[in-house]
Amino acid sequence: MVNRSPGLGVSSDAAGPCRILLLAALPLEVRPFLRLSRARRRRGLPWPAWEFALGAVRGLLAVSGMGQNAVREAASRLVAQFRPHLLVSLGFGGALSPDLHHGDLVLGEFFGRYDPVTQVLDLMTPAPAPPRPLPELLRSLTAAGLAAFAGRLITTPWIIHKGRQGAGLAGPPFVVLDLESAAVAQVAWAEGLPFLGLRAITDAAAEEIPDFLAPEGEPGALGLLDALGWLAADPPRLLELLRLWRHSRLAAARLAAALMTLLPLLETAEKSQLKSGEGGEFSA
């Protein structure tokens, strides 16, 4: 059984040991993990952050806010301050592959950025190395009763309409859309860090995110008035919003279970598993 930290609390230290740095965009994505790991809130940082300890694993989890710009700044500054041995990007994702279902987990094997305006997909070649071989991590997740796959994590500048803008991206391997993974992968490469991208599916391939949650432009927090306006225009949309909420809670629970399974394995990651060869850039 994994040993946990003594309990929830507050740490005001601005520095301390951090072998693993986890980055998520939204508090909803990590609340179940914070409860399971009994993480302690860490003060003195520009972002909401928590320290966690699982046996010998010590780490920091930070919530950056949505989008590539927000997560790139958080990743760069936190890596410079804490010098972790491993960088992990985790959160929700939208499936483009019809074989992916709500709550399924996808570990990034390939990473890319997609511009829905120019319809250009830039793939990172090569990608930063994972801390352990992905097949080994997938076997551990499967043994824990979790549906998990290796796939392609494609980062977009905003939540796109998959039916209109993402159809050309679908295909093998499993393809997932998100808003942050590629930016964190680029920081990991630049810093010579092993990297893991982990996404849990909230919307299946045939489902779209509600319009008021997916405006074009840099993603940000959307207020209650946005939601009320969207619902007032068509009250039955409430069912759609409730379905997304239920799927998001399932995805968050699966992320927590995955982290509790993987983190003890990832703790042994060392910088001997860093990038090999030249590259690490995005190229078409």
C-alpha cells in the first residue's frame, strides 16, 4: 500500500524538494487526486499549487489556467525554481478516435500543435522521452483496471469544433485534442527533462463541447453569465451541460487513479533518460 502524507494542510515555503512537477489547467481535473494523496496547499507561488508525498515520491502539482501561453509560463518558471526530475502534463481531452470512450486514459506517444485557421499540423520530432517505456506504464494502468492507450496528443489554440475542424486529424494511433500538452512537452525538451502527457476523455469523438465553453481566442475562465446566456437560448441544453459535468467528474477520478498507480513507478525517473539526438522542434 502506498504511504500518504500526514494530511491536508498549508505550506508557506516558496522552495523545497520536488522530484516530479505535475501541471493541470483546471482545479476540477485534479480534485480527486488532491484528496487521495492528501496534498498540502502551497502558498507563495503565482499559481494554485499543492505538495504531495506518496511513499518516497515527493512532488508539486500546480494549476496553470487554460491554454498554451498560461501553461508555458507556469512550466518554465516552476521548472526554473524547483528543478524537478520529471515534468507531467495532465488533464481532460476530447477524443477524435471513435474507439475512445468517456474516462479512457491516453498517454502521449506523439505530440503536436494544430492551427485550425491554417489547418497546419506541426508534430514534435522527436518528442521528449517518457520516464519509463509507455508499454510498461500502460500495463500497470491495465492491471489497475483502467482503460489506457498510447496515442497522439494534439494541442489546439482553443477548443475547436471536431466535426468541422478536426476531421482531418483523426486516424491511428488514438488521437486526443487538448489545450496544453504540446507547450509543456516543448518546455520539457528545452530543459532536458523526461516528460509524460496524460489525458482522460471527457467528450467522445461524436460529441462537441458546448458553444459557450469554446469561444475562439486564448482560452480563459468563463463566467456564470456566459453559461446562463447559453442555457437561456435553449433550456434543454441543461442536459448537455450535465452530461459534460458527469463525464468530467469521471475523467477526473480516472486521472487520480492513474496518478496513484503511475507516480510510484515514475519516481525512479532520472536524467539519464533525457533527450537523445538533435531536434525536439515542431515541424510539419
